[in-house]
Amino acid sequence: MSETAQSNHTEKKDFLVRSSSLKDVRTFCREVFEKLQIEQNLKDELVLAIAEAAQNIVKHAYKDDPQTDDKMVVQISCKDNKLQIGFYDMGTPVDPNKVKHREIDNVKPGGLGTFFIQEIMDAVEFKDGKKPWINHLVLTKQL
Amino acid sequence: MSYKVDEIDNKRVVHLNGEIDMEVSDKARNTILPLIEAGHEVQINLSKVDYMDSSGISVLIESKKLSEQKKTKFELIEVSKPVEKVLAMARKFL
């Protein structure tokens, strides 16, 4: 494991798919970004983007199963100054074509959260989840 | 998140404290909206909020809209730097 953003570094952690886990997701991210020596301003933005993506899993992929005992995995990798954050969950399959901002008069957390993610990250990509995962979201950012 | 509400004549100053995310946004909503619904002028003091996500921003937007409907005054005061940053990003969306 390296100590700087210039080298390779990967960490992952699983979390219960609950809104009460979002604070733990943020703590995990802050700890990893601290090790990567990412500056405070960018760190705050990245933590927000990751927390919004995790929130979307709770709110949308598990909309019909709020008391689930399923876990989601957040994986943060940094290679050659490129940050990649993977999210894995076993909830309802996400249709990437339906993931977009809401209209202005209908601002709800999902729409605004997705906007934040897209503003902060360079790329947002839904990949096919490999078993046992259903959804696999990848956010990337060049450091 | 914790909060306290100061009462000054018809004004209610809601002091929010801590991190405001999906887990606690309903608590914030259920604190603020009834004050506006009751016709109070409402100020939200955000000086001690060190993190706010889209759930928290949505509560502020709902509050603003309700205050416009009720023709009451609603404002944010002493906005912390982390919240100001998120608000600035949200303004691009709005």
C-alpha cells in the first residue's frame, strides 16, 4: 500500500445498505483520502460525490427493501494519479438511461445528488455487476 | 444532527449543528417546515453545520418554497464554508 496519490493504492469496505451507514461511508472515504494526501477542498467534494452515490443505492436500489441486511461495497483505488471509486450492490437493477437530473421544479435528493456526482467526477459509468453483485457503478477522477 | 430554536417575537432562529444527510434530513424538515407553516419568519443558522448533502439542500429548498407560499420571510444566516460550497454547486442546478 502506498501513502501518496502518485502511487497505487486500493481499499474497500462493506456497509449495511441503510441511511445510518452513510456517516460510516464518509468516515471511510476521509480516512482513505487522508492516506492519499488529497487536499482538503477536493477531499470534501469527493466525499460528497461518494456519499451521494451510496445514498442513491439506499434510496433507489433498495427502495422496496429498507430493512435489508444486504451490504454494499465501496472500493477506492488510486493508480497513476487516477482515482476510481467502485460501488457494488445487490439491489434492484439500475437502468442507466433513467439516471438523470430531475426538472427544476421537482428537486429531490436523487436528482440533485446525481447532479453533484456529475459535477465533481470526470466520469460516471454503470457496468454489469458480476455475481453476486447486481449493480456496479464506477466513478473516476483524474487527480 | 442537533438543533435548538430561539424565539424572538414572530421570528424563529433554528440553529442546526453537525452533519445533515439523508439519515437526519427528515428531522430537520420536521423542525423547520411547521414553523413556516405556522406563519413565523424563519432564519436557519448554519454556522455549526460541517457537512450537508443533497438531502439537506432539498430541505432548504422546500422551506424556501413553503415560505413563498405562506408569504413569510425565510433566510439562511452564518452559512459555514462546507455548506456554502454545496449551496454554490446546487445553485448551478437550480
